[in-house]
Amino acid sequence: MTANREGFQPRTYCAAEHKRFFFGEQAAGCFEGQLPLSSGQYRYMPLNGPGHQYLINALASSGPQRCFYVSEGRRHYFMVLSTASDGVLLVHAHTHTPYEGASRPARDKSQAIPVDNVKKKTQASAD
């Protein structure tokens, strides 16, 4: 891959694995400084591979895209709004993990139908 206009080339690995982020299940880049915990601009180094190219193409064709990084064994999602310039992502960050470890809402037992009533209704409709 050729160098971009600022002269850096994509890497094939992250020096600090905990700073790697993903688009879909593909590694897309490595944050150079702080991980995105709030909205803002974050410097990153793109990874040479399909993940970064898919992200750039999706941003161009469909707008903001969801990415994630892994910290303490959990995925932390954030939205990439655009690439503000080469090597900088404009991010809207959110740190909740909507699909991992989400507990089911507590069931309101006051609205549950007792099993005996269900059996009686079923038998009555069969007669």
C-alpha cells in the first residue's frame, strides 16, 4: 500500500493490543493515545487489511459506523462519524455494551397468568 498524503503507512499489527479497534469482526486500526471515552477526535493508525478499507468504504457510502475495542474482556462500542483527516477519527463515543452481559428485564409477576387458570381455560375451550 502506498503512503498517504501525510506520509504514514498502515501497520499490520498494533504495538499495544488493547488499543486495537474493530469494524465488524475485522481489526481496523490502533488508537495512538487515549481510547474513546467521550465524543471527540482521536488519532489512530490504520491497519493494513480489510477492516480499515471496509470502514472507510462504509463511511463514504452510508455515513456513521459502529466500531468497538476490547477492554477488560468486554466490547466497548463507539460510533465513527467520519475521518476528520488522515490519521484522525471523529468519534461519538458510548461505552455501554448492548449485546454482552445484558440482563433480561425483571418479569412483572403481577401480570402473569397462574398455570392453573391456563389449564382451566384450555380445558373449557376443548369442551
